[in-house]
Amino acid sequence: AGWLFWRVMACGRRSRGSKRQVILFILCVCVCQSGAETLRYSLAEETERDSFVANIAKDLGVAPSQLAARKARVVSEGNEQLFHLNQNTGVLMVKESLDREEICPQSDTCTLFFKIFFENPLQLIRGEVEVRDVNDNSPVFPEKEMVLEILETASPGSRFPLESARDKDVGSNSLQNYSLGANSHFSLTLGTGKDGLKYAELILERQLDREEQRELNLLLTATDGGSPPRSGTAQVRIIVLDANDNTPVFGREIYEVRLAENSPPEQLVVRVVATDPDEGSNGKVRYAFTQTSEQSRQLFKLNPATGEIRVAGNLDFEEAKNHKMVVKATDGGGLSAHCKVEVEVLDVNDNAPEIALTSLTASIPEDALPRTVVALFGVRDRDSGDNGRTECSIDGDLPFSLTPTFDNYYELRTNAALDRERVTEYNITVTATDWGTTRLSSQESIFVQISDVNDNPPEFTQEVYTMLVTENNSPMLRIGSVNAMDADVGKNAHVSYALVRQKGKEQPDVSVNSENGDVYILRPLDYEEVCAFEVEVRAADGGSPPLSTQAVLRVVVRDENDNAPVVLHPPPDSSTAVGELVPRWARVGYLVAKVVAVDADTGQNAWLSYELAKATEPGLFHVGLHSGEVRTARAVVERDMPRQRLVVLVRDGGQPPRSATATLGIALVDGFSDAHLQVSEEALASEPDGPLTLYLIACLACVSVLFLATVVAVVVVKVRRARRSEAETLPRFPKAATESTAGSLPRSYMYDVCFATGTINSEFQFLRPLFPCFPTGLPPGPGEQRSSVCSQDASNLGEEGD
């Protein structure tokens, strides 16, 4: 792998474009090696802190800089981290001095397992370190003094087991030999038990004589095989007893018992029985532990009188699977016998699985692809068999799944598309369950936050915003606001507003605040120019790229009473002339004239009302409130002045109202000639005498005749056309007034000029106007116009003059 690495690096230097291929190839080689090999090292115990263990970078064939770039780290099995990795040099070192006897007290070989994790990209490499034993422990006897009571009748060759020494070291550093100080009665023999431990027994070489020597003191030395060797000593005190010719005898040499872990205290394990045929005190047997470890003495207790062995502590299969004890039965005469008790601890499912989180991605984007790795964790169960076999699951219906890798490690991956606007974060509960008869489980919560992606455009609260503004407003007047919401967060949810400029159109009279959407009118508006307009508003978020949406902004201009009525008839310059002729035979209700006015405003502001403000004869005429028609209020009498002057006030319905006045000149005549002569005399009275005046009078008479003839011809033609058509053209209003339907109802009037036959003076006869004909039979309301005008029969036109 190292050769391939340098060959690929050499090729990579030749071409910068192949660097990416080189890196991918190196990663593939590393992954293949990590999946097929395990790094193995050895280390002597008691090594100082931060001692060198191995060069991981060299063994993996990667540069030390890649370790830091890929965030390599070492994780030891268990809760305590024993090693650490220098990412700059790639050297694996111990964090603290290791004591093999503390780490592996029950094993001859001590192997520590660790794993090397690479986070970018994710990779896992297994490794193990064997801790070599060092001869740092001396053999130790459980008691500094051992007391043996031996009958003086004991025959030569009798064997007496001694307490074995314990050495925490293993292998050649463990206990290897026993030696006995010089004496004349005993020798020492060595043996090896089934468990491989050496034990010593005293052999009586020469028969004891209590009368000669009642007590002997021997020095027993235990030596290990280290270099240099270590040793421990104990005193063997031998008390010579009087004769007792029968020793206790156990029913079985070995008692084998199977006991479940976590058995309750005081539970009976086994009862050992030894018999002695002697009588009295020499036949009374008492029991005691001998050659038994301190751990077993704490877990079990022996009744010295009955031989019952009961549970005294908490049995744990994970700490020790077997316990071996030696029971010594001694009679009253000092004779003893031994038996072995072997207890096999059975596993019980008393350990729940443990979940160890190794790597976690705190936040993932909502557009993450399925199968994206979110977390890596391992599961361990200290039980054995099915009790230690585990499985993992996720609680709830979540868009995540678990994928097992190796060595009870699992990857938490996404299995569906994520949506931050629906769920912003997930609290994933991972449950690990073992396969025991009574299944135990444990849970671990993994918190995953979903980061936002700009995938939602702003949305207006309305598709169309309608805002009202009164005309003649002040500049920069706020009339409302538009509002758009964005389901994203942060800058992706920051909404800005702008008007959509349409090509070929003028800049609109409104503006929109880009931050809060407030709408302002830039200049004063005139309802008579524009009553409503529409623009489009765009809302865009702050994402990259930004998303936007549009809405319609409709501005409706409300009318204000800013236009006074405009009088179309009579003309303003006719106030001093005699404009209307009324025969003295006119009856009540005779139509004299119609005041026609319009108002450029709309609605109530354009509803016009008429009233008589001033009159020469106040009781002779009256004006229609809404029609503007001037009619006679009573019959004309002889005493009425021949010339009448009326002032009509036209007022609109606005608040405050606006008004205008119209002045009508009316002449009361008996016939057309009288009126003509009356007017001519007044004109002549105002002119100086002379030939020029005569010429002017003659010219005026000719012009008048021609004018009257023209008027008669025009009226005849219009009457004929009106009878053939249902509607006639409405009059055009001045530019000062709007051309819409606003204002009072304009009505068309026609007058026929007729000359009476058989009279010397032709009379000008006023006929009734041609009223409009409405389909419904109802007169038009204020502010309405009707285009249909019905001609009336000529015989009815003269009805007013009869």
C-alpha cells in the first residue's frame, strides 16, 4: 500500500488535473485495508505517560497531514480512553501509565482494543494493543503465619497442604517455586493444579515426638520467575498433637455446583459433609476455608458447624465465571481432610445494552439526499450468548433509518426528503434491545437540527390589494401596505418589495417601501383625470438565488367636491339681453326655459339642485328643484312688467356644497311683432340720431330676417330627423366639465318657429319642448342622461299656446 501511495503521488505531481483521482485512489486503498486488517501492537505495562506505542500514519501508509484533515481520532472500548493520537505526527501514545493487573485481573493475556475514526470521509479502522506483563508484583501469602496441627502418630510420608501464595503477574513472572527452610522433620514437594497454579505440600520425613519437641517453626519462601526474581515468605508453625488415629473423611473429593448470578444472599450453594469415626472431641468435625481467594471468601460464607456454604455477596458473571474453594474439615484431635468446591456462575440477563455515540452531525440541510449519514454509534452488552446479542430500532415514524456496519456499530441515515418548514428538528430516540428471555433495553436520544434552504417563495396575503385615496391628497401620503410571508428563516425569509415596471408605460404615481411594504402616493391625484389604476408589486426573498412572487395593487381615487357646477344654458354672456319670450296668455306651468348645468365631480358631489334666487316678480315663476325647468307659477296678467329678470342658483350635493348662478332675461309679449318692435325701440333709443343709425337698423333688419329663416329651416330639418330616430345626440359640454355621465340630466329641447296666418304682424309662438321617451316610463334621476328622444305630434306642440 505504501509503494502504491508513493507511485500514485509521483503520478499526481505530473498532472495537476489528476489530483482528485489520486486522493480518491488513496482513500479507496485505505478503506480496503481498514476493512481487511487489524492493527496490532504490544506495550509493556508500567510504561510512562505519553509513551510511544506506534506510528499510525506510517502503518496506514498515509501522510500525517491527512490525519488532521480527515479529523482522525482514537476511541478505546469502554468508558476510559487509554490512548490518544497526535494528528500532527501520526503517533499513537498512552495517556496514562498502564497497570496490567488492574486492567486485566482475571486474564493471562491482556489485550486492549481501540478504533481509529476518520470523519471526512467516514472510515473506521480496528486496532489492538497487547499489554505485556512486567515483574512488578512479588508473591504474597494470604497469611503471614500458617498453623498446622499434626499428630505425633503421623507416619512418615504424610502430606500436609500449605496455603498457596498469589502473584498478580502472569507467565514467567508468576509464581514458579517454593522453598522450605532447613529442618530435620519435613521436606517440601510441589504440584500443579488443574487451573495451572502451583501449590506446596509438607512431607513428613521423620516421625514427630511431642515429648521431644512440641512445636516447630519453618520458613516457607515463594519465588517467581522474573528477572530479577521476586519472593515472599510466610511462617509455618507446626503444633504436635497427641495421638488421634482417625481423620475426617469427605463424602466427595470435589463438589461441583452451578449457580445463577445475582442469586440472593443466604441462598444455599452446597453442604459439604465430612465424617470421623472417633468419639468425643476427636470425632467432632469443624469446617473452614483454606487455599481460597479473598474474592471467594467475600462472595461465600461457610458455616463451621454444619458445612453449609451460602451466598454472602453479589455474584456477577461478567466479573468472574468460576469460583474455586477448598474446605478443610478438622476433628477435635486436630486431624483434617480437604475437599474442593467448584462453583460455576451462570449468566443472567442483568445488563442492558449500552449505546456509545461516536460521531454526530449536529445539523443537516433540508435538501440533503436520502441515505445521508447523520450519526455513528456502537452498542455493547456485557452479557453473553443471546443475553449479549442486541438489535437497534428507532421509535416513531421518522425519515431516518439504521444501517448496521460491523462490531455492533450502526449508522443513522436519512431515508426520505426533509422539509424544515414542516419539521425544524428531530429528537430521535434509538432503542437497543438484547435477545435475553427477559429482554432488556436502553435508549439514547440523538438531536438533529434541520438547516434552512431557500425553497419557498414569498406569498402575499392577498392576490389583489385595493387601496382608497381621496383626490387632491398630499404628496407622499401612506395609503396602506402590502404584506408577504416566507416560510423560510434567516435571510431566506427576509422579504423586500418593489414595483414591477412595465415596458412602455409611465412611472406610476405610487411607491412601495422595500422593507415593510408601505404604499405611498407620490403626488396629488385628480379624480377627474384618473379614477383608478393598477400596478404589480413583486416580493423577493434574500436567498441565493432569490425567489419572488407578484400581486396586483389597485388604487381607487375617491372623488372630492372640488368642482363647482358649470352652467351650459343660458350662456353666461346673456344676462343682460332678453333671452326668453313668454306670451301674456301663458297659463300656469308654462315652460319658459330650462337651466342646464353640469358638475365634473361624481356621486353626491354631482347631484345638482336648482332654486330661484332672485326675480323681478317673485311669484310669477318657479324653478324645478332637480330639473332646472323654469315655469310660470301663475298666469301672466296685464300688470306684470314686460321685462323680467331671473337669477337661478345651482348647488351641488357635496360637503361643503359648491354653487353657480344663471341669469335669465324674459320678455312678456303679446306677439312676435310687439317684442321685435319693443326691442328695436329700445335699441334705437340707445343710439344717436343720424344716417348711420338708419343704415345700421336696415342692416340689422335684413340680418334678422335671414337669421330667422335659417333658424326655421334648421328647426324643420331637426324635427323631421327626430321623428325618424328614437334618440338624438346630446350636447357637448365645455372642457371644464367632465364628459362622463356626471352632472344634472341634460335634456334636449326643440322649438318650432311658426308665423300665424291672416295677421299683419307675425307672432313668434313658443312650443313645448320634446321630452325624452324612456322605456320604463320613469323620468331620469339626477346625474343620468338618456339618448332616446321621442318627437311629439305637431298638433300637441301648440297646446300650450291655446
